[in-house]
Amino acid sequence: MSLDWQGAWQALIHHPLFGVGITLAAYQLALAAYEKTRWVFLQPVLVSMLVLIGVLLLCGLTYAEYRKSVEVLSVLLGPATVALAVPLFLNLRRIRQLFWPTLLTLLIAGVVATVSGVALAWAFGAERMVLMTMAPKSVTSPIAMLVADQIGGVAALAAVFVLITGVLGAILGPELLRLIGVRHPAAQGMALGLTAHAVGTSRALQEGEECGAFAALAMSLMGMTTAVVLPLVVALLV
């Protein structure tokens, strides 16, 4: 009896767990390549994203099919985010010691991170819709998409800006901070968490526990502040 290779292939790529499998495999391969080489441009999120795009194109799968097959991973994003409380708890004493510098950094850097992106887009002649989409680029995707939709931006495009910001921050952030003399773990973590959200926090955890804790704190505070303040500011200016 001959095997229907075409049918078997179609059954495989349309299996509900196919998306989960290729996603985890792509990330593990990218992570292994980064750990072995420590080459900054082999940032796991960027490499795994490119590998996934190639696999989806090769298999002829649409984004809608892929997204449906990885819904279980989306559900796990919540617990994964909550798990960032572990380094926060372990470094709670240190965070208390640096409470006021942390708060001041959030206020100043949060404004700079938001305004600089919008100002740069405005200088290049971007439309208001793009400006509103760019504004929440430095917070994690779920918050950025919600805020962008509230202030007149495009949620899907906001997710793209968030991804680009996070990947660039993770690739260039640590070396740039060291180049300008910022070597304190708390300062590095705050910078990565405020500007590069979850991807930056993941990178900060590779630098050290204290760096990761302050990155997680900065990411959380930046997300909450942006979700509350940015829509109010836009409403007052319009």
C-alpha cells in the first residue's frame, strides 16, 4: 500500500500543535545559536521570528492559521509575565533602597521614550494615525495595542512598532549602555525595561538577577503609567 505523502504533509502542517512545535523549535535553535556565539545580531527573538516567517511561507500557511494554532502559547503569556515577580521579590530590599531614583527615572525616561518616538515620526511627516500608533511603542504588546486603539492609532501596527523597539533595544541596549559608562545593574535594567519592554527584560535577565529585577519593575510601571496617562494626555490635547 503506497503512502499518500501529500496528504500526510497536509495533515502535519494543519495539525493543531504544528504552530506550537515550530515556534518552540525555532526559539530553542535561535537561543542555542546565541548562547554559543554571543553574537549580538543573533538575538533569539529576532532570529526565531525570521525562521518562523520562512517556515510559514514554505508551508503555505497563513498568519490566521498560525495564530490559531499557537493560542495556547498566548494564554501562557500571562503566567510568564507574572513569573517576573520572582526576581522582583528576591531584590525587594534593593528596590526599596532605590525607590526615589527609580520613580524619578520612570517619570523622566518614560516621557522621553514616548515623546522622542512621536517627535521623530512627526519630523519625517508622519500622519496623525501613525503618530498615535507610535506613541505606546515602549510598552508590552497587549497594552500598546489597547492604548493605540484608544487614542486613534492602529493596534496591529502598534504591535509591529513594539516588536521592532524591543528587538533593537535588546540588540543594541546593553552594549550602548556600557559604551556610555552605564554599568550599574539597576540603571541598566531600568533602561532596558523602560525602552524595550518584555524583550529588553529578557535580555536584562541574562545580564544578572538585579538587572532583570529592575527591568521587570520598569516594564510594569511603564506599562501601567502609559495605559492610564497617555489616553488622558491625548484627550486633553485634541
